[in-house]
Amino acid sequence: MRRPYIIQMMAFVIVAGACYSCSTSKYPKSEEEIVASIDNQPIYANELNAAIKQELQNEVNFVYEAKKSALKQLIDSKLIQGEAQKNKMTNQEFLEHYTSNKISTLGLDSLLRQYKIATLFPQRGEEMLTVSTSPSSANSPSIGRLKGVIVNELLESLKQKKTIRVYIYPPKNPLRAIHLLSEETSMACYRYNNLRF
């Protein structure tokens, strides 16, 4: 019998605290609100928002790109993990087995030519730099690049066999989001202040 009363009181305290923090917030509540002054000359919230708009957009875009990159890596990792589990191997064992098998089946020279890895094209004057593709260079950068290309090809084929849905979206205008958030917070406080018990 006392438990519902305690839960109601806890909910009331939480809502009251949230509304108190809304009313005592140090953030501007409107675009016309003064955020600072110099010799009684006001600086308004809309001036501040205009000053940080591009920087804020850049930060929001940076976070989005970081999330997108991390999500791609997670998806790739989960796809490899699924294949490794099917073959009762660790991810690393599976990748090493898969790439070695493909190289031994199709031939190193053939794959290097197929993926155009046999010749590197950084220009130095008018010369072209070539890399040896002989078996004695098994640990060369071209073999590492070849294995990377083989793994990327595997991932692309796995992605085509799966239904992958991504639920992160490019950011919208961050100032609009801040404005909407402050409106929602103000409305929550307004609704609370008009509640009757």
C-alpha cells in the first residue's frame, strides 16, 4: 500500500527537479535573450548562434562520419565473424586461411595482375616504380595489399548475400535541433507548472 505512494513521490521529485533545472538554466531560452553585455550593450543569443553555426555543423558532421565509419567496421567484423564461426575458426584464422587458399588456387602472379598490384605508380619525375612479385617477396607490401583486396572482395560478396539496414542518418541543422530541444524542455516545464493535484 505504501509502495505506490513512494513511487508517486519519487516521480514528483524527479519531475520537480527537472522543471526547476529548466527554470534556472543558464542557457538562453529565446533568440532575443541577452547572453552577455559590454558596457550595457547587449549580445543576443541569435548573435552567438550565428557565430558558432559553422563550427557546430562541422562538429556534428565529424561525429556522424565517425559513427558511420565505426558502424562499417562493426558490420564488416560481424560478417567475418559469422563466416569464421561457420568454419569453426577465429576471425584471424579464417582470414588467413581464406586469403592463402585464394592465392594458392589462382596463383600469386595472376592475382597481382588481376588486381593491378604488380606495379605501383607513384611518379618520380617521369619514372615509374615497380615492385617485385617473385615468391621471395612473400612479406612484401604488395602481398599485404593483395590480401586486403581479397578480404574486401569477400566482404562485398557477403554484403550482397545479406540484408543490411543502416539506421543512422546525416545530421540536420544543429541549431534547429538545439532550438527544438529548448522548446521541448520549456513546454515540459510549462506543462508541469500547470498540473493540478
